[in-house]
Amino acid sequence: MPAMSELQLIAIDVGNSRTRVATVSDTSISDPVSLSNGDLGAVTQTVLSQRASLSEASPRPIVIASVNDGFADQLASAVTDQLSEEVYRVGTDLPVPIPCDLAPETITGVDRLLNATAAFDVLQQACIVVDAGTAVTVDFVDGDGTFHGGAIAPGGQMQLRALNEHTEALPDLEFAAPEADAFGRSTAQAMLKGVHFGIQGLVRILAEHYADHYGAYPTIVATGGDAETIFRGDELIDRIVPDLTLLGIAVAARHAMTATSSDEAGD
């Protein structure tokens, strides 16, 4: 990545079904847009439009982090065709700047690593990072900033789809917060309550398990498309940060920029 006097880039988080695009200036995330992976043209145009909004006084690299490499490859190719410039990929062109204590040969999703990187970069203390999206991940970062992994479970929509597909009578539902009534008085509400509170309970039990192992109760940060729906008002969660992965991309770019500047100074 080129050396930059000011961090300025387009950050792209390619998920399993949706892609989030935002501009980054220094440490500020602006104009985040979430689009379906089913419309490559719309995503490409959003990237080009946001890049054009940045100042031309410094480089404006485009940085992609992806858990859906098929779509990310298509997007990178489409953007490169339009701009004739290199698109950087986190994990290949840019390392994720976080040490890991994991089993040998483990391949961890770049989104989990970027979320952990961003959370520790801000907090500078042990933390638990919950990502509630297509899947739910609950990961632990210790006080030295080392990522230890955690747990992976089906997300809210995936659980509802499984209930519908593997039973005769349960309906096809969109994931949403259940009604405030203590009891699910309809089949739909019973399903929503089971999934919603099941995820909350999963996070609570894992957080207690991590805290017992670590010897202290870490700060808990939640992100992901369903984070607000599941954790709004939950006293267990200290912060909900919708764009944690995009912040992680910015941190990775900043580290790469610093490394490039140091190398050039050494020359």
C-alpha cells in the first residue's frame, strides 16, 4: 500500500449476502452503504461514487475484506476495469495486525480478526466481540491484544430457515425482535422468542465462560446486521458498533501505511 500523509480510502466489507461500503478519512467512517451481493453493478457504482467524493490530494486506495471471495473477486475485477488501479485485499495484500493463539493450520474468517483488531485498537483492554449476522460469533481478545478465537453458531435468520425447512408446520419467517409479551402466544412469536433469546443466552453463557477462564470480566462489544435487534437494551453488552469490520479495515490500512512509510524512511 502506498505511503499516505492522511489515511483516506474506500473500505469494503463483503459479507455472505450483503456488502458494506464506506469512506474512511483518518479514523472516521462516513457514508456507510449496505447493498445486496445480487447487484454487482450497484455495488461497483457505489464504490466508484464514494471514491470520487474523496480528496484527490492524497492516494485513495480501495481495500476489500471478504468472507465471500467469489463476489469479492467479481467486485475487484469490476472496479479495476473502471479505474485501472489496484484493489487491495485484506489477508493477502494487507495483513490483519493482531496476534493469534489458535490451533495450528486454523483458518479464521477475516471479518472476525478485523472486528477483534478494531475493538482492541479502541479499548486497549481485554474484550469479547460478538458479531450477529448470518452466523453469530463470540470471540475473545486478551489484555495484550491476542485473539483466542471463540464460538460460532447459526444466526437468527439461519435458525428460522432451519426450523421452516426441517419441519412440516413451522412457517417461513423473517428474523425480527419478538413482542414484549413474556410468552410466545402464536407459532411465529414462539419461534422468534426461541431464536432471539437463544442467541442472547448463548452470548451470556460464553461471556461467563471466558471471564472465568481469564479471571476478569471483559468489555463486550457487539456488531453485525442483527446486533441492534438482538442486543438493544441488553445490559450485558457494553457497546454496539455497527461498522466494526470497516473500522478494522481502517486499522489494517493504517498499520500498512505506517510500515510503508517506515520502509521508505529507512531507504
